[in-house]
Amino acid sequence: MVQELEKKPERVVSVRLKEWYLKNSGDKKFPWRTLQDPYKILVAEMLLQRTRGESVGPLYVKFISKFPTPVDILQVSIEELEIYFKKLGLKYRARRLYNIAELILKKYNGRVPCNFRELLTLPGVGVYIASAIMNFGCGKPTPVVDVNVMRVLNRMYGIERETLARAKIWQFYKSADPRIVGYSLIDLGREVCTLTPRCEKCPLKDICPRKPISSQWRMLRKIIKDDRIILKEQPVKNSKKLKY
């Protein structure tokens, strides 16, 4: 094990993440995780904005049953669509999803595109959602980085910039299914490597140096300028109550 860790440290991490994910409910945790469909992942990510997955799960099943395609969304009024989002708060997401469905029908013949740059042209779709759709919905390996993932990689490697985080995740993808690696990193940061970490439950506890979390990260944001989409790392402040 020591030799493998020295020669292939990223492989050790990716294999452990996979094993932990499969033991920790994995795909059974949320209904969208068994689906490889860009539209259904888009809907999941829109519902998940600022909302816990446990709250979204039951509503997601009802929503997809009622609106299995973007075209179905356009068959109802925005007010009817808002009923679903109202239960989660932030009902403005209903109009945003309606606008996305209109653009998908007009520009992409009713199908969510599996192209990162084209996804970024959709209203309300930033780097994270576009990456999630590509990786989880289109089956095209793409690093998925949110604040939970940044926290894990910051503690493990001292990484403070999303571009470096994405480069590190690419290394993990060489040894395990990118979909599983992506979800496992999100879950690890959300459930274990939290603001106050639960290190005793971490599958990486014996190899993580537990580096101090930086007070500020730089994460990619979508900027629209003169009809051009620019990706720029911008500062994101962290809580002063972080430990380790």
C-alpha cells in the first residue's frame, strides 16, 4: 500500500472514493443519480440550487413524471410551473427553467446540448451546472467543482483555485468512473469534509494532511461580455469558523 501510494497517489484516492461511494448508498441516495440524461440532470441541478438533495428528491420524481422533456414544460404556464418550485422556495427558478426550455426548443430542436460552451449559453447555467450536465447527464468526463469539492481538495492538497482543482480531478478520472468520482467528491465534502470535519468517517483520513483551509478560494464564474462568454476565476470568501 505504501509503495502504491508513493507511485500512484491519485489512483489510491480515486479507488477509495469509489469504494466509499458505493458503500455510502451512492446512486441510491437520489433518484437522478441513476439517470444519464442531460435534461433530467439539468432539472435536478436547477432544483438543487441552494436546496438540500433530501428536500428535492420526492419533488424531482413528480416533476420529471409531469415534464419528461423540455417541450412538456412549454405546455403549461409559468404560474403552474411555479407550484413545484414554490415548495422549495426561490420560485424564480421556474421562469428560468421555462426560458431554458424555450431556447432549447428554438436552438437545439428540443434537446439539451452535450457541449460545454453551448450549455453556458443557457440562462442560469454556469460552470458548475454545465459541468454536471456534461459529466452526469452526457457521460462526457468533465470535472465538477462546487464549494464542497473545493473544501476536500483544499484540505488534501492546499488547492485554492478551481482551475487547479479541475486539473487534479482529471487525474482521479484516470483510475475510476468519472461519474462516480464526481458524485463521491460532492458527497464527501457535503457529509464528511464539512466546515467542522468528521475525519474519523473519511476514507482518506490516513493520507490527508488536513491542511488549513484558505480564507478565500478563486472559483470560475461565467461572464457575458459583448455576447461573448468568458470564464474567469473570482474570489469566494469562506466562513471564519472553519476548522483545520
